[in-house]
Amino acid sequence: MERLPGFRDFYPEPLPHADVGSADARQFIFQKWRDVARRYNFREYDGPPLEPLELFTTKSGDEIVGQLYNFTDKGSRAVALRPEMTPTLARMAAAHERRFKKPIKWFAVPQLFRYERQQRGRLREHFQFNADILGETGPAADAELIALLIDALRSFGLTARDFVVRLSSRNAWHEFYEGRRSKSGGRADHAHEYNFFQTIDKLERAPPEESDKKLDALGFSMAEVSQFIESGKPTAELETILQNLAARGLSDFVKVDYHVVRGLAYYTGAVFEAFDARGEFRALAGGGRYDNLVKLISGGKVDLPALGFGMGDVVLLELLRARRLLPRFDSATDVFVLIEDEGLRPQSLRLVQDLRTAGYAVEYPFTATRPDKQFKRAQELNATRTARLENADYVRIRDLKTRQEIVAGVADAANHLK
């Protein structure tokens, strides 16, 4: 029986096949994400993988239903597997925001699901590093979040030669949109502006003639749009963010690029995306300010400004492999306890337990096995040392790299391993 298309099996390394995921690499990435988030004093949260369908249609409209794993449950409720984490965060924050001091700095590492066409760097499930700040309107929060994103990527050994954060502004694009529409005598409305943003968001991926046709239908020309993008003049908001990042020594990792607009309708201010510098992969991460979402999700009861980003594991893993930045994931066996005298098995099991209690990764033969086979198994597990009881009171410890041996009291074995 095979797994579903677009989903992954995660095996411990060495991997049995190239078409499976690495549980070791996944854990490596999760740990880096958590470490850098905690350095920035973000607290971890989580929510249910199954949510009311209305939570996602409220944020993104009914058109998102075609991209979801959704169904009616046994309680006749319309539900969906979460395609993103931000609506859940908005729901949770709105429910109990009075109990938390502002600004709220939270992160999560959820598994997300989307029923869509598979392509390179995009599957039907993935894990994502989400980091958000709620209750802060100033651009210092935007800079803090971008710095977190930069440091998260740097924690893997990536440098300014490997990635860049492209910074833009929905406010700047909104002013551009309003200005051109008023000059042409057109009437601006939400749906029209959303279609405009969708077109801008796809400029670098769609054929030029297709984009030109869509812009013309919306009352814009490719020439004026290109001129605005190429000017690259930062707004006062973006300039403040850039100065904040410069003070941290992070200027080399960020640039203003108005190609970035983020097609999702709920963004309200600065937006950004991280890309590999060579342009070989899809976006590594993306996010921005969404000051109206909590108010929308809460039905107007809670008005809480917010901003955040998401970084998926699929594209990041591809980049780390391409740059040879993944470590070797060898078995981390500290000690293999040899049991050559079955009469000492009870005492050997006690030694195994004591060493594990002391924090060591310990293996041993489950059944009576020839000494040479035991030693071979220790080598297969890349054990650092072997330990063998000489008698009930003493143990012989051998370092498999240096071949040095010591004999120690059984009660003191853990201390000698240090």
C-alpha cells in the first residue's frame, strides 16, 4: 500500500530511498527554528490541525475551499485541515488577548495541508515555522520580525551570498493604485484592488504578455508599473525598518523590491519575502503586517494589530542540500553494553538502566549472541564505547576510536564515561 500523493514518509537515516523524507533532517530544522525563536524571546504555541471551515473562508473567501482538505464531520460540522496557521493564531489571540502583556511574541511549528497541484518545492503537506508579533503598530516590530527571519536562515550556515530578504510595502502599492485610478477617473473598489495585487504578485512568474493583458484590463499599463518597481524608493515606513536592521549589522541581507506585494488580501503594511540569491528555488519565507485580521476573525470584538511570517521546510531543505549545509545524521549511540556472560545479564541490565538514567544513549543485545556479533552490532550503530562487566562489581569500558580501555567500579561507570 502506497502513501498518498503529495505526502511524505519520514525515515531515520540512512534513508532507504531518495524519494522519502529524513526524520533526522526534519528534527534538525525544527531545533534550529526553536533555538532562534527563543533567542528572540518568542513563546511557542499550537492549535488543532482541524478547524471550522468558516475560519478560513472568513479570512480568504469561499475560493479557498478548492485548495483545502475539507469535509462534514460526524457532528454535521463543516471542517478543514489547516492550510495555514495565521487564522488559528488570530482566533486564539482574540479569545484571550487580555490575559497577555503586549506585545505578544509567539511562534509555532505546525504541519499544514493544502489540496493543490504538486510541484517542485510545494507539496500537499509541509511543516512551517510561523512567528508573529501582536499588539504593536510601530515599524520596530517589523524590523524585529525580519531580523528573526534572517537569523533563522543564518543559523543553518546560510550567508548574504545565499539569500536575500526582499522588502516591500502594501501601503506604497495602495497609494500607487489609488493615484493611478483617480487620474484615469476609474472607481477604486476592494475587489478591483485585490485583482490588481494578484497580478503584481505574479509578475515574475507569469509570461509578460499575460501580465500586460491583465493590467490593461484593470486600467494600468506595464510601463507605469515597471517604472514604479524600478524606482525602488523606500517609503518612510520602510526606511525606518532598514535603519533598524542596519543598526543590527543586517543590511547585507535585505533590499527594497516592489516586485513583492504578497497576493493575500489581508496584508496591510510592510511585506517581505526571502529568496535564495541564485534564484534557483521558490520563496523560502514570506510575511508582513496584517493589522485587520484579528478584528475580522473576532467579528469586530477585538482590534489587535499584528504581523508575522511563515517559513516552510520543503524549500529550505532543498536549499540546504544544494549548499551542502546538512550535517551527517549518524546514530548517536554512546555506549553498547556487551553481555558475553549470560550469568551477568541481570547486572548488565542494571548497568544499562543506570547509564540511560545518567543521560547516555545505550544499546545492548536482547538475546544471547556471540561476542563477535555483538561487537559488529556496536560498530553498525557507530557506538562511541563498549562496556562489558568483568564481574558483578567491575566494568571494562573501551573507547572504540582510541582503543583505550579502563576498568571501573560498576557504581562509578557513568562518571568515567564523562
